[in-house]
Amino acid sequence: MTWIDFVNLLINGLIEGLVVALPALAMTLVMGVNRFPNAATGDMLTTGAYAAVAVQLLGGWPLWAAALISMVVTALVSAGSYTLIFRKLAGRPMVSSMLAAIGLGFLLRSLIGFFAGHDQRTFDLPLVRAWNFGGIRILPTDLAIAAVAAVSLAVVFVLIYRTSFGRQLRAVADSADLARASGIRANGLMLSLWLLVGALSSLGGVLLGMKAVVSPEMGWESLIPAFAAMVLGGIGSPVGAVLGALLLCVAQELAVPLMGPSYKLVLSFVVLALVLLVRPAGIMGRVQLVR
Amino acid sequence: MIAYLCAIGIIALIYCLLALGLNLQFGLTRLVNFGVVAFFAVGAYTSGLLSLQGVPLVLCFVAAGVVSGLLALPIGLLSLRLRDDYLAIVTLGFSEAVRISIQQESWLTKGVQGLPGLPKAFASWGGGASDMAMFATLLVVVAVVAWGTVRLAASPFGRLLKAIGDDEPALAALGKDPAWFKVQVFMLGAALAGVAGAFYAHFITFITPEQFIPLITFYVWMGLVMGGSGTVRGAVFGSLLLMVFLEGSRFAKDWVPGVSEVGMASLRLAAVGLALILVTLYKPNGLFGGKSQ
């Protein structure tokens, strides 16, 4: 492998990392506040991608408009799932919420498969040639994907760290009882959180679909990487989720020449297990959230 | 019709065995194993590959249990350090890692093509009789495991396991070290799944990585949770109920005209998803389960 191949893999890993950071961030937000790993996050991604495909097919709209509509749709699905399912399971053993999340994931995926079929789909995008800098290739589409992901991550960080919504959210994450005692109304806050998480996942799905293809299994396949990224960064740490996703995806890409692309998911699993063994709190996390 | 019922019975008993294994892990000890299918797959492939080398089936079955049990050792050790939700995702990731490895390492497993032509158990007895004999054998195995679980749960060891599930810190405060027991239970449950895999391999006689998707894990969970986790009765009746559910949807195809085979598979997945949601919401202790644990 020459250094040019290395740089190409590195760039690809960074772009993938920015995309995986979106579901990882969505998961870590729910984990921090609602205290369970939302295994339906992957299928929310799929929902978002298919909503955008549907809007493009039916309306012939440009992708950015389709993505915006799909964010609204997925945000509503996400908030609906909280209202109908997860709110009622609060206070029950964690495995209840997880099983319900798996069930929700199956339900979403199968409804998509039933109505949209199992064929791979792609977004209606203009074909562009990659820029070539002496062997280092950059696709303008990839650049757009990275930019959209980076901007949306920045928007979420502003929401979390610079608004009263974010302050209240972090207060609930730290101590739900204390937050309630100080007059934070949880219901509206939770709905906003799940709307945000749904929109974030939807965008992740659209970007993932732009980078590869759209299929009913796409989101499920990104569940373990997103989870590994979240754990690597430290549970409940939004910055950690993004860092974890970048590190994981770069490592995955650099490992491709050694192991082939099929073992990417296995590598995610190995990273996940190792981090949990060696440093359960992740890069940015606190240990008591894990054990 | 007899042949059909016999086949359904065998599959039901295989799920029963899986559910009994999961019941040891989750029902008694609260170890959340979302990777049941990995141990099932490894058992099936171990037994299948050995049998193709001419190893007697009895030894193949034993090897399936032993290999699956040993494979659970590192995961069991990991489980000592993890809260249940992390263990859930780790085991889920593990099962996908196992499936991908089986798919990729075609020098050993023939990859996506799978292993055809595995010897059928009791094959020399002839078609129908061999299935009957397998059904009877499985019935005995399930009965022994069920009886063993009841005995185990009532023994001091079983009470210890229950205590681990209920309140581990309190147990540690009493000076007991729950670690090794957890690992043992994890391995035992995995070994049962491995044996179930061997039965499956030598009943179906053709295994591919596609048969070992995470959905199988959640079929078992659905059965156990529907029946009521923590009780042998729950595990047994839950898996029977699961079978009614899975086979019933096959017949439902006749009533829902114009749905393709693929579409029906989607609808079945949707039904599983809905059932998981509804059971956790409205019947957390299952239909046959005892009081709240």
C-alpha cells in the first residue's frame, strides 16, 4: 500500500465517520436521557432514507428538499415511538425497552420491505467525476456529504450546549429527579429530544444512501458500528460519539486492505468488546454509566 | 399430515431447547443474551462439519455442545464487567460477527453455498421413522433439560443464580462471588443452544449462513417472554406458542391473497416486531409466568 492509497482510505474513513456520527449521536442522546440503547436507531435511518426516496420518486423533487421532508417524517415516527412505546416502559427493566426497540426496528424494516420491495435503490443525483490530485481522489458528492454531516453535527452541538433546551436536557440526563424538582417539564422536553433524534437519524440515512445504496437492511447494518462508536467515545458524551465514529471508521477503512470489506462489522464488534474490556468509560465518558 | 406434524414438532422442540438455554441465562440469572443464534449456528456447523468427516453423530452432538459452550467463555467473562444493556449489544454484535465469519471463511464452511447433504439422524430407519425417532429423542432431551432446570432452580446453586439476577450487590455484600457462576450459566445455556443447532443441522440436512440471522435470536426471546421468563413452564409453552405463531402465518398466506412469498416474509417479520412490542408493553411477565420478579 502506497501512501496515496493510505490517504484515500483515510479520507473515505473520515467521511464515513462523519455519517456514522449522526446515528451514534442520536443513540448517545437517548442513552444519556432515557437510559437504554435504542436498537431501533438503525431502522430509523432506513426510514429516513426511504422517505427521501419516496419523495423523490413521487414528487420528482431535488434531494435536499426530499431530505428535509424525510427529516420531518422520521422525526414524527421517532416521537410517536416514544409516546406510544418507550415512555410507557420508563422505569421498567432496561431489557424491556431494548426488546421493544428491536421489535420496533423489525416492524419498520418489514413495512419498508413490504411496500418498497427489497431491491436496492439510489437517489436521483447528477453523476460527477472525482477530482484527482495526483492519485488522491475526492468525489464532490462525498465532500457534500461530509459538509452536510459536519454542519448538522454543529447545529446539534449548539442546541445541546447553547440553548435552554440543551441545558434542560443535560439536567435531566444528570439527574431526572433533580431536574423535575427544579421545575423542568419532562414531557415536552422528551418529545423535542425524540423529534431531534429522529431528524438526525433520517439525515444519517439519506447521507448513507448517497454514499452507498438504499436498502431495507442498510440501517440495521449500521447499528453495531454506531453502537461501537458511541461506546468508544464514551456513553452519554455527544463529543465522544463523534470522535468515536471518526476513529472507528478510519480504523475500519485502514483495515480493509488487510481483511477485506466484509469484515468491517466484525472489526466494529472487536473494537466494541476491547473498549468495554480495557476502558469501559470510553474516551470521553464516566465509568459509572457503564457498570 | 403426520410427516408435517412431526416436522413442526421437531422444530418446536428445537426452539424449546433454545428457550430453555436462554431461560437459564436470562430467566434465572438475568444475563441478557441477544446472541442466541451464534451458539445455535456454531453448534450446527460444528456437528455438520464433523459428520461430513465421518465422525459418528453422537460424538458430533457432544462436540456441538462443547464447542458452543467454550465459545461462550470469553463472552461470559465479558458479561462480568458489563451492565445488561451493554451485554445485549455485545452479544448481538457477536452473533453477527459469527455469521459473517461463517459466510467469509469458505475454506471451512463453504461460505454462502452452505453445507448440503448432512447425514440425517436415524437415517437408516427410513424417512418417516427417522423423523419420529428424532422427535422422540428431542422430546427426551427437552424433558431432561426441563427437569434439570427445575431441579437446578430449586437447588442452593439455583437460588444463588436467582439471587444474582435479583440483587447482585447484596449477594456480593454477603461474601459470595457471583462471577464464576455467571460464566458457568452462560456456557451451559450456550451449550444447550449448540446441541439444538446439531439437531437442526441433522434434521434439515442443509445449513447456510442465511439461516442464522438475528431474527432467530428474537424468535427465541419472543417465545420466552411470551411464555414468561424465569419459569420452565414459560419457556416450554412460550416456544409452542411461537410455533403456532410461525406456522399460523404460513396458513394466513392462503387468506391474504395477492401477497408474494417475499411480501409474506416481510409481514411475518412485522408480526414478530409487533408481538415483541406488545408483549413487553402489556404482558411483561408472560402468559404463563409467575408474579412480577
